[in-house]
Amino acid sequence: MASPETDPTSPFTLDPYHVSEEFGFILPEPLQKLPPYYQPWMDIALHVPELVHSHELRSHINKMPLLSTEFLQKHRELRLAHLALSMMTMGYVWQEGESDTVDILPCNLAVPYWEVSQQLGLPPILTHADAVLANWRKKDPEGSFDMENLELLVSLPGGDSVKGFFLVTLLVELAAVPALRSIPVVINGVRCDDSEAVARGLENISQSIQDMTDALRLMQVYVEPSVFYGIMRIYLSGWKDNLCMPNGLVYEGIQTEPMEYSGGSAAQSSLLHCFDELLGIKHEEKSSSFLARMRSYMPPAHKQLIQDISLQKSLRSFAQQQASDHLNQAYHFCVSKLLALRSYHINIVSRFITVPAARARQLRNQRQDLVGEMISRAPTALEERGTGGSGIMTFLKTVRDHTKDALKH
């Protein structure tokens, strides 16, 4: 029997997918504390930047007790535990930069990390679901959801730019909430041959995508490119497709063979995957395989939503078959807004990665380390790659061009 999500006789709804009416994919009201038994984790996790700076994080983690995960009972407890263990892991691996990485994650960190990851259906590495979706609190609980009233729960080296990077990304996710609420409107409208309902839903999604682009512009206000490139970026990098760690990482106490996981990536956000599936945007094999792999870094319910949207009746075909100028205009306008968002993302990546990478190469060639010391020390292995392991500019431009293809009939 078909599930309600794929059964065309039942209305499509977001209810089964852990999508909040108010927050979308964002975890509502993340916990700020774990049960007291886990205080040894939090004592380290809350001080990762300082301990990395003093080169003491690895020694603190090596002395940490091996704790059982059996007292983590609730979803929010597991999410905070995963966030804390993720931040500790990234700091442990990259404490000394690319020059002195580790081969083994010690069992007192690796074993609980693996167990929590298994329970959540997430990989044992820092993901978008950790660093962005479950890593926020309001300073004033009754106050507004904006940069001035938001704080991170756990951070990485990079000071205010780390806070800016994760929280601006959080605001992009928040801006998408009306679009997520409109996805069932569009799907159910297509099922019922209601072109006006579909057009109205697409108009709401278009406005929401515009709001996402506007939120992303805050990245240039709150994140310093030289800090992002020279300090932060390595801590978002994984041990797959990374020349700094060609053999991966052994999770001690789990298995003796090294494992490979990709670092954090915007492609781990479920938002654009949902829009692509809804609008019928197809990507070529190489881009598609990377995007498909990034879905395994999402909470399972969010990944399932993307899959179930992909199984619906084709919106693009519906729009082409209807004699409705309103619907066709709404569809094209929505794709145009998505194209503009992707184009702006390319500009951001150029500002924060491509330009600093060129400057770093120039400084190294000239053996000048003073003026641009921060970016000249950035990991050379990441110069042309995203933290998720992709050849970043080629990948982003290809994905953008496939979005443009959806405008052709």
C-alpha cells in the first residue's frame, strides 16, 4: 500500500518529516545542556577555540573519560551530544592545521560519537544539521530571531566570523520556511489540476527564495573573508577527497580500517534539494552524484522528504500542459529566483574562497607572510575545493547552468 506521502488520494503534508511550521528544517529550541553525567564532554566542547589556540585540545580529549550513551534519551539530547562531539572531533583532527593531522580518533571520543550518530542516522562528522540547524539560542527568549539576538551554543576557531557564518546560514534557513509550507500546496494543486493554487504556491516560494538571497547578503557584513579562508575553513573540512588526509580517519574502538567522510557543505542543506525536485531541475551525473551523497549527511526524515517530493507528479510537465499564462509565469519566476540565489552564492564563494586563495598563492610565491599572514597559512590542499570535497567553482557553475536549463521549454 502506498504511504500517505506518495499516495495521490491523500493530501501531501509535511507532518511526517520533522519539519516545523515555524522553523522549517531548523531544530526548534535546541537544548543548551546535557544531563550532568556528560559534563566532561561539555567542559571541553564549550572551550574548543581556546584549547585549539593553546594547542591543548588533543591532550584534554585524550584524558577524557569514556562515557556510555545510554543516558541520552531524547532527540534534542542526542542532537546536542552530536554537536558537541562533532566540534571536539574537528578541533582534535585539525588542531595543528594540515601539517600535523591525526590518523586515529581516540576511542573515548570515537565510540560515543559513533553510537550517537547511529541513533540519529547522521555520520560521525560535523554536518550542516549540527553546526547550523541545532547550534543556536536566543539571548532574549522573547526577542526577535535576528543576528543581534542570536548566539551559537558551541563554536570553532575564528571568533565573530564563525558566529556570523553559522548564524547567517541559519537565517537563510529561516527565510525558507514559507517556501517549505508552500510545497504541499503546489503538490496538492498539481494532483487536483488546480493551476491557480499551484501558481499561488509558486509565487510564495519565489518570495521566500528572494528572502533567502537577501539573508545570504549578510554574510558580507558578519564574516571576514581572510578569517574564513585562513582560520575557519579547515575546521569545516572532512577526511574524504582531502589531500591532507588521504587515508581517512580510524575511529578507534569501532573498526580498524580508516573511514572517509565529507566536511560541511551548503549542499547538506535540504532546502535546494527540495526546490530542485519540486521544480524538476535535473543535474548532470557528476554533480548529481555529489548532491545525492550529501543527502546522507542530512537527518533521515529530511532526506525522506526530498525523496518523496521527487516521486510526485511532475510540476514542470503540469505547467507545460496547462493553458495558463499565470501558472507558466509563476513557474518561470520561481526558477529565475532560484537561479539568482545560486548566482549570488557563486559570488559569495568567489569572495570568500577564490580571491583569498589567489592572494595566498601570491604571498607564498613572494615569501611574504606579514601582511597576509592569516591567508598565507591556509591549507594549500583546499585551495580549489569546497569543504565537502567538491571542485567548488566548477560544481557551483554547473549546478547554476542546469537551473537555467529549466527555463527552456
